[in-house]
Amino acid sequence: MSFKSSVLAILIAWLPAAVLAEDGTNEWQFTVTPYLWLPTIEGTLNYELPPGGGGNPSVGVGPTDWLDLLNFAALVNGSARKGKYSISSDLVYLSMSRNGDGRVVSVEGTIPGPGPIEIPVGVELALDSRTDLDGLQWSVDLGYELLRTDRSLLDVFVGARYFDLDVSTRWSLSASITLPDGTVVLPADGTVSNGTALWDAIIGVRGQIGLGESRWSFPYRLDLGTGDSESTLNVAVGLSRQFGWGELLIAYRHLEYDEGPDGLLEGFSFSGPAVGARWTF
């Protein structure tokens, strides 16, 4: 898959993989952070239906709250640091299903003369719908330490993020959707599915800010990217507390993808709380 030559410049990403080296030596340090993330998903899924009748209509599925419908999740972050250099990797797999709220919101069809027209699908027509989503996100980046104090750290990093999404939507309407000339562009009942796989270059900052001499700190990370998607944004800020065995972290994370009006994901975002535990060795 091809990369765009340009890379967008900075904003904040995920629970930081970097960890403070207390003794300042050049020995390797490693962290492992399993975590749970429960996002709300918003945006539009632009399905391309097979050609026929009214042309090549697209189906948009609107904002959906998936918080209580997580089927399965596997989430882990890891890092390695030596001196001023670090490498970090983050893996997220989410499987979700949603009935009703992720309804079909519009369909676009082509007619002779004026060209494509968009027809809204009213709430009164949407008797039933179901959307299933399986997503995999994997990122890896190389960081360099810009600033360090006894309790705080700032890294800059560059890397890549892979995002794979498979979605399907089934709908049942009280009537078929037709064009002014009577052509059916969306039958009353049907199923459509699609997927996308994106590679994007990313650049950003990460680190943590210590709270005085206490065991508390504010972890943060921010990145922007581009490549197969028009733009991607990843932001996370949180609060962590050190214990004898490691750290507990809570954070808020926002991950956003936009492939534009011609892609499957248009203004698509995952936003919500995350909680995790981090071990250093």
C-alpha cells in the first residue's frame, strides 16, 4: 500500500510507552501495559453497493454508542528504552455488535440528467438494523528524549500505524428507497459489508509530568499522521500512580480516521476511557 510523501505535524496519542529511568544509566528498561479501552464510535460508514438500477449507491451508517456491546477485546502496550532512545508498540483488537442505533441514515443514487442525488432515510423507515465491527490497530514508533527531570519526561517520535477494519450492516425498512423515476436504489431488506486496511506514517510527542514528590503523574501522548488515510489523529491524557509492583493508569483516548467522502471511514472516531496496569523490568 502506498504512503503519501507528506506527514502532518504534531498533536497528543496514547498511554505513554516511555518510563522514567531513575538511575540515568544506559541499561535497557522494558515496560508492558495491558489495558481496557471502552470507546464510543462516531462517524459515517460509506458502503459501496453493487451497481444496478440506480447506479452505484452508497449507504451511510450514523453515530453509534458501542460501550455496552463489546464482544471481545485484546489490548496491550509495550516499550523498550536505552539512554535517550526508545521504541514503543501498541496493539488494539476490538470486536463489537450494535442493534438499532447504528441505523442506515442515507442512500445516494444516480439518475439521468442531474447526476447523483442523496436521499435521507428517515427514522420512521428504519424498523431494524444491526452493525458488526471488527477492528485491529497496531503501531510502532522510535522515540528520542528531548527533556528529562527527576519526575517528568518528554519524547518526540516517528513511526507507523496499521488499521484494519471489517464491518457489516443488515437493515430492515418499512419500504424500499426509490429514485424519482421509480428505480429502487435500496431494497427494504438487505445486508452489506466492507473493509479497509490502512498504513499511515505518524509523528508526535509523549511523556509524563510528575506531581511534585508524590507517586502521582500525568501521562500523555499525541500524534498526527497520513498515508493511506487522508488524516489520522491519536490523543491520550491520563493519571497514574506508582506502587511497589508497578503503576495503575486511567486515561481518556481519542483515535480518529478520515478517508474522505470516497472512503469507507468518513470522520470516524473512537473516544472513551481506558484503564491499565504497567510493569517495568
